Amino acid sequence: MSTLEPERGTGTGTLVEPTPQVSHGDGDHERFAHYVQKDKIMASALDGTPVVALCGKVWVPGRDPKKYPVCPMCKEIYDSMGAGGDGKGGDGKK
């Protein structure tokens, strides 16, 4: 019996949430530089832990972000945050 289909004769069943698909391809998120906290980038460089961008992308950084345009969603979120950030007024690219 599948856990996605109810048992015959009953009106209920168990639904199993699908596991999120992790993309290893060269999708749109791969074509942008994303905004991430500087301390998270440093930690990732030291121990290889994934980082989370403002737009929600999760990955282990390994490319030079200066070679890519800034993610539009990250930029929009960063701009809406105002002048709080790290207080240095930098471009925030990671």
C-alpha cells in the first residue's frame, strides 16, 4: 500500500511531504552574487558549512562574486533593510 493513497474503503490517508530538491545545476541562482553576512562567509571558508543568502539560497561559496551580477531579490531585500547592515556602507556582495 502506498502512503500517498488512502486505504480502500476509508476516507483518510497519510500524506508524505516531498523532500526539497537540491539543485546542483547552473540555474538562475547560480548566475548571481548573493548577499550574505560577512561572518557567515568566513565561517564557511574555514569549515565548509553552507551559508544562507537574503533571498534564501543555501550553498557553500566557492566562486568570486565580483564576476557575477547581484541577485535582484537579495538586492531588493538589502535595500529595504536601510542603512543598518554592518554600518560600513559597503556593497555587501559576497
